[in-house]
Amino acid sequence: MLKTIIVGIDGQTGGSDALALATAVADERARILLVNVFPYEARPSRGSLAGYEEILRADSEALLKEAANGRTDVECKAVAGLAPARTLQQLAEDEHADLIVMGSSHHGPVGRLLAGDTARATLHGAPCPVAIAPHDYDQPRTSTLTVGVGIDGTPAAKVALTWADQLAGDLGGSLHLRACSFVSVFDSRIYTSGIETLEEDHRAALQHELDQQGAQVRVSHTAEVTLGHPHRQLTALSESVDLLVIGSRGWGPAKRVFAGSTGDYLSHHSHCPLLVVPRPQDDASDAPRTGSDEEGQFRP
């Protein structure tokens, strides 16, 4: 169960999208903390303007009140900080948050993700999962929530599946698992095994992984292995699910979100909300995992 959800807003339209997403994935017991980071850092000097922080804080609180729109189930918090992403990450640690939700850039197309600078920066280093809502997102919470999960055989993907399974179970939804079979033309094994054999072996290994992971899922689910690059295959999946969940890249700090190239691509092209889960504690190597390429794709 999500106990504390932090929703970051900056006065742009993405704030209402983020709040709508937080509401869609929260149950009635969840605490939704609406946060605005205003640009201030206390450094006393003879040139400082007395009362300047109070002025900025008052403006921030007014913005939060407007964004809350009279909702009594939302807490508002104005926080001073010169780096919004880092400030949100620190607040998530202090509040023991289960999820940070951000909106897309107001320059993005309707119904698509286009992560702005703050959302992208928050994705790298957050202590809890980070979700990004599409532009003009207004989907209400329903009992038919379908959560898509990218599976690639890595520990991070397993954590993403566990997280998605728990969320879907709490909300009475279902899962759709997708593994993407992709063999790079730069794979040297093509010259010894042949691309057809390599693709067949890769697909079989991914199907075995899906069968193993699916057996541990507690909610109703479907699973498939598709042929093609993960960027395109997961973007296509985002058109038919309500939420897309992926793990962090194999490199980066443990227990932190670190979006790789696939996550970064999806943060600009997904048709549904994207949620990136931190790396697990026991996956602490900063080197590529044996059997995985740089994109985190499972290899037999």
C-alpha cells in the first residue's frame, strides 16, 4: 500500500496532471503531499533582503492552495531550495515517501509524456519510485486499472514487477508483462550461431523468464515476448495500459532510481504514465551485469 505520495508542482499545467495521477493510484488511506519548491537558500549577508523568504513562501503557499482546489484530502507544503529535484528527493527521504509524482512539460503533446528538466533530474537519484503523468492526464481511479511491466531478466525488473503486482493488487487491477527480444547487429555471436538461431534462443530464454516471474504474480495477468527494440515495443505497450512500470538501469546507486536510455526514451514518448522503480539493494555492482547488454536486455 502507498502510504505517502509526494506530488511536485511548479505552477504549470503538469501539476494538475501529477495530482490526478497520484489520486488514481492512491487509496483512501494514502497521504498525498502536494509540494512546491520555491527558489531560496538562507545565506545571511549584508545584501540580503529582509522578509524575502516570507514573500516567496507566501506565493508558493498560494500556488499550492490553488492547485489543491479545495480538496481536504491533500496536504500542502512549500519548501525552500535552489535545486527542485534534489529538494524533492531529500523531502522524500525525510517523509519516508513511497512515490514521487511529477507532471510532463507543458510543451509536450496532449496525452503523451515529455519530461521536463526537473522531472528528468528527479528520476536520477530518487530514493523511491518516480512516476510521470502525461500532458492533460485526467483518468480517474478505476477497478480496471491495467499495469504494464517491462521484463528483461534483471534484478531491477523483478523489483519493478513486485512493485507493480502490489499496486495492481491494492487497486483491484491486472498486469500485462512484456519482454522484448532484441538481438543487436553488433553481437559477435551472430557470426558463429546465425541471427535466426540467436533470436530463437533469446526468445526462448525470455519466455522462460516470463513463465518464472508470472508464476509469482498474485493478480490476474497476461504475458508476451515481442520481437523488436525495447524503446519501440514498450512505447507500443503504453498505448494499451493505464500505467507502465520499468526498473532502473543496471548501473547507478543501489536503492535509487537511475533511468537508462530506455527509461529516458519512454519519459518522452510514453502514451500513459511511466513509473520507474529504484534498483534493489542486492544489485549494487556498478559494472554491466553478465548476460546483459548496456540496455539491460536479458541474454541467454
